[in-house]
Amino acid sequence: MFCHRHQTDQLILLRGWLDLVVLQNARLERITLREDEPVMVRIPPGVPHGAINNGRQSATVVNAVIRHGPSDPLDFRSRPVPASLLGQWGALAGERDPADRPGWEESNGRRGRSAPAGG
């Protein structure tokens, strides 16, 4: 997942489809983006987010970034999904038991999965 401190992401999907996942009120919420239903999604600073592409083709996303201060290299590093949200992330990704899947990693003694940047 990503969480930018000084940046608003404005995302629009051009090709394919994917699920944008944002953390709201301690729950992961899914926003499905599809090429046949264009919509721009704005993610303000401080909102953790990631993307899941369960489609058979690559998705193409444009991000029109608004900067609110200096760029921070940490803002562009994917962070693991918190352990308390692994079940929700796995369900959104269509996994039966996400902990048994490859790609799960240890981070600060907690298990998590790095969300792909663009699906």
C-alpha cells in the first residue's frame, strides 16, 4: 500500500479494469475502475491505498499528481498491508487463504503483503 504525505493522487483508468483499495474507517474499501465506465478518483494525502488487478490483461492508469510540498522518497515505497487487514485484502484479491500465498513478507515482525503500484 502507498500513503503519501504531501501528494494528492488523481487516478483514471484508460484500459482494462482493476480494484483500487483505500483504507477508510479502519476498513479496506474497494473502488472498481473500468475502462467502459470512466471516472476519476481523488486520493488525498494521508490515505493508504493500493490496487489489485484480477483481470487477464494489464491495466493502464494515469495519475495526475498534485503536490502539496516537497517530494518524500518514502511516499513512493510500497508498504505491507497491516496484519489486522490481511483477511480483508485477501478477500478483495480473491484469495481463499491469503497467508498461504507467495509474496507475503515479514515487516517489523508482522506479516503483510506489498500492494502493487498500478495493479
